[in-house]
Amino acid sequence: MPRALTARIARVVPNRQVVATLLNAHQSRSAQLGALYADADGARKEELASMTQRSAEGSMAPVFTTFYNQLRSVREYHRKFPSAPSTESAETTLIAAVLEAAPEVGFTGEEAEGRYVDMHALHEAYLNLKGCERIDYCTYLKQCSHLAALPKTTATSGAYARYSRELRDYLLSFLRRTQPLMPLNKLIEAAEADFEQRWQNGAVTRWQSSPPTEAAPAPAAVAASSATLDLGTYDSAAALEVLGLEVLKHELTRRGLKCGGTLQQRAERLYLAKTTPLAAMPKIHLAKPTPPPAPHANGAASGSASDGSAAGLADGSDAAGTAAAARGARAVALLEELVARLGELLADVLEESAMMVEKKQARTYDEIERDLMLAAQEDAMEVDEDEDEDAEEKPIYNPLNLPLGWDGKPIPYWLYKLHGLNLEFKCEICGNYSYWGPRPFERHFQEWRHAYGMKCLGIPNSKPFQGITLIEDAYTLWAKLKAEKGTTAFQADTEEEFEDGSGNVMTRKVYTDLARQGLLD
């Protein structure tokens, strides 16, 4: 049963690929026609205008002149580049050209024409990730699409991002090869739109639920850090704690206050700056002044300018790094979402692949050898069937022009000689038709062709004419038969007898004479 299913899949998948190729070609040509009718460059409009223009007198002479000029150019083109005559229809030729131009889609031996997946390379890449549990290939197939189960420390590495992209690309490629008619692009777009909405709402719990840290701040903190904070909108230090460590650090640095400490200490220090000006701020909360840099050859910069520029560069680098980290986290989260969606579409295939791997691992040496032998026999049978089909399609080699037997092949030459099929018999009455062999020749005297020829000669096709093939012989025999029939023919006047009312018997002539004279009773 599995081999039969594999054979059925091997037939269905190419058929779907052919249909998908034709549909893609139809869509591309429709798009080309749409562009032509849109007439962005105005070429179609100019051609129509040149074909419909009139002369000053209102005559149509310019129209016919343009028409014949175009006809002359078309004929000249076909004269220079003649096309070979085609025995097939234009539709068949177009379909063949489209299918030949389509890229060839193939499968590896492990994929079995699209029935299983081949993810050994991805399994090796998974095992090389730091912090991942070392599992066998069968277990990996069952949980390869569950990327959210991996540790967060592993998910933040560059190797994990490369592995996720390779996994997504393979699943997409496998789906496009096995199910080319599936609207995969629309499904991917819908998944990305749904992910974008959940990301904006902060519903991606794996990447947005944890509190922001110095290494990976939350997206809300990044957005808040890019603008000046208005302390008038906060009525307590606890309200400032929701901004996170990074935003508080950025705001404290901007105001010249210390930026260290816990989240609560930073919030209290920043809330104190709401009611206390910087000049009256206790020195314990003020940041230490930065020593001025050494003067350059073109002049020494002032300390305040150096402090401001250094602080601005630090703020810009922190904001840029935070935004880049947020973009990287979003990209990885999107990859995890797409892999999960693709894993749902290929759940049956992944399960069958895992079962196939388990079956292979559980087989004994004798079972493996038996399966290999059966596979070799099936391959040999398929080769024989292909050879038989090729032999049926090839023209029959018959140089001696021997008649065909019941199997559609020429009969043996000895049988040909035994039945006398090498002897030719011609019949002039049948229009010099040739009969090969004595049996067809004897049988033809009762067939329609010979009977029609005898009818055209005005001679009955009776038994005495059996074996007569020449017209002259047929006429001679017919004349002889008529002469013999004339001497032995029945004479009505002398041999036909009549009887009158008295019982007297007489010939026909006597009876006729007496009847005319009125002497009969």
C-alpha cells in the first residue's frame, strides 16, 4: 500500500505542477495584455489614429494607404523570416512551449516524490545551536515548527536567526513543489498582517511581555526615549516607573542628574526634578562633571560644549542600538510565526516522515534486504513496461511486407510460405485485383467484388463460372451454355398439353386452333 500511494503521489504532483505552470503563464500573459490595453506609452492610440485618419476632402484614401503599407511590411517580414509548417494546432504548440520553458521541479530521494521531508541538514543546524536539547531526527521532525519552545537566550543569537530563515525557506519550497495550486502568497500575507497587528497591540508575549532591560529594552521604552519627557503629566514617582530603566536613565542624563540605581531610585530622583530646579538640587543627586578633553591644534573647545556633544553622541548611540535590537527581535518573532503557520500546513507530512524514520530504524537486516529486493523488482517491471510502451509506439519492422497476425506483428516467414501467401492470383473480372494465396482466391468468387463484376458483364454468377477469371473465358462459357440450353429447351407449342371439356388431350397449337374455330365444347 505505501508503494502504491507513493506511485499515486508521483503522478498527482506533476499534474498539479503542470496546471500551476499553465495558470502562471495565463496570468502573466493577461498582465501583458492589460499593460498593452492600458497604453501607457500611447503607441496603440497612435496606431489607431493613423488607421482612422481622413484626408482634407473626407475620403478614406489615407486609411487604405496605411493598411496596405502595414500589410506590405508584414509580408516582407514573413518573407525574410519564414516559419516552418506545423502539423499541430496553435494551442498545442503554445502549451508545449510554456511547459518546456517552465523550470524543472525535482525531489530528493529522501522526499520520495513529495511524500516525506528531507530535513537532515536543518537537524544538524539545530543541534549546533547553543542551549538546545540534543534530540534525534525523529523527535526533531515532530517539534521542528515549535520554535517558541526554545530558550530565549538561544533565540537572541545570530545562529538562531539563520536557522529560522533556512527552516522557513525549506518549508516554503516544499509546499510550492508539492502543492503548487495552494495560494501560498496570500496565506503568508495574511499571517504577516495578523502578526503585525498583534505586535502593535503588544500581544507577542514571547518578545513583548518581559520587562525591559538594559540589554534589550521594550519597544515602548524605545519610542518614549526618542522624545523629551514631560514630567508635568506624572503625579508620583510610581507613575514614572512604568517607563523603564532605559528611559529614566536617558532623562536623568539629559538633566545632569545621576542615572544609576534601581528602578525605584531613578524614578524618585527624576520626580524630584519636577519640583526642584537644578541649582537647588542636592549634590547627592547631581552627576559628576566630565573633565574637558585635551585641546586640538586648531583650538581648544569649551568644557560645556564637549560635555554636550559627548552626551548627545551617547544618547544617539543608545537610541540607535535600542531601535536595532527591537527590529531584530521583531524579525525573529515574525520568522517564528511563519514557521509555526507552515508547520500547521505540513503537519501530516511531518508526522508521516517521523513514522517512516521510526519504521526504518526498527527494521532488521532481513527486512531491509527484502524491501530492497522488492524495490529492484518493481523498478525492473517499470522498465519492462516502459520498453513495451516504447516498442508499441515504434513502427513495425516488416521489410518483406508479410501479413500481420492476431498480435499486430508480422507472421513468421515459414508460415507465410506454408499457406502459399507468396502466390499471387489476379482476377480480370474483379478489375485485375490481386489475391495472395489459394484460399483467399477461392473464397473471392462468392464475395461482392466478383459478383459485381459478373453483373456488369451480364452473366449470372453461378457455379459453372467458378474459377473463371478472364472476361473472354466468361463470355465463351456463357455462349456455350446458352447453346446447350437451346437444344434441350422446353418447346411450349409441341410439348405443352391441353384438355377440353370432353376429356380429349391435345397440344397447345391444336387447342388454340380449335378454340379459334369455335369447335370446342
